[in-house]
Amino acid sequence: MKHALKATVAFLGIVMLGTAGCSTKAHVQTEPAVVEEMAGFEQVELEPCTTLEGSLVRAAELTHSSFSGATQYDGAIHFAFDSSVLSADAKAAIDSVVAPLVQEDTDVFFELQGHTDGFGAEAYNFQLGLARARAVMGYLYQKYDVPLQRMNGFSCGEIKPVGDNGLSAGRAENRRVTIVVVE
């Protein structure tokens, strides 16, 4: 029973990643990524973010310099352990980034990257990271009427930590959503 539950959660996580999409304006690779050696996987072609492995490739590509004309906001939108519920502090952090852009009526694109700490299965953490990114997307849509086609949410899971997963404070830092604003 326990193995069946884990398999179901992993399968749903991969399905959810596949339906999440992964495009960011014109900054998308138009051809599939080729993975030669990654965690024991054979050389395969992967569409970005349509599989767990594709998401790993996409997350590994992300750096502050990944997007020209982009600004990255990281470190203020935090979540409780095993949760994708936005706290009042998280909403205030989102507001501080998004409200000025909305007031200026700038035509920007938001990439929302969900992150988790290192606890739990990798597939589960990717699902949780996606849920966190989607929570921020929902908030931007409901509060600021940001059109869904101007946002993309996806999961980095546990693979891009900013804190030490061996420490409670480090794990808390890792449970976050990064906002990348592409102009």
C-alpha cells in the first residue's frame, strides 16, 4: 500500500509537471535539450519541463544571467514545511515586487520558480515546488489581474538550495519561490 501511494504521488507529480508548461517568452529553447550524463540517465532528448528529467535540465540552466533584461527576486517569499499556502509575510513580499510593476503598467513576464528543502522524495519535492509556484501565480492573477499568459510557474524542487539543508534555518530559506521578471 505504501509503495503504491509513493508511485501514485510520483506519477501525479510528473503529470503535473508536464501540464505546467515551461516557456518564458522568447527565451525558450526551440529544440529539445540533450542530456548526455545526468544522474545515470542515458542520452535522451527532453522537452523542457515535460518530464522530471526535463525539469532538472531546465532548473540546472537557471542562473541570474539566464535571461537578458531580467531581474531576479529571491529570498523573501517563504513557505512553511510541506506547505504551498501563502502566508501574510509571503503576500507582502510579493506585493513589494509586483505592485510597482503593475502601477507602472509595464509589460513584463513573470517566471515563478518553486523551491523546496532537501527533505522528502525528489518527485514529491518537484510537485510541492510546482504547487508553490502556482500559489504565487494564483495570487498575481487574483490580486493584480496579471494575465496567465504573462506568467510561467515551474518547480526546481530541492536542486537549487540557497541554505544548508543540514540546518533548520537553511531548510527554511530553501522553501521559497523566486520571481524572475523579464522585460
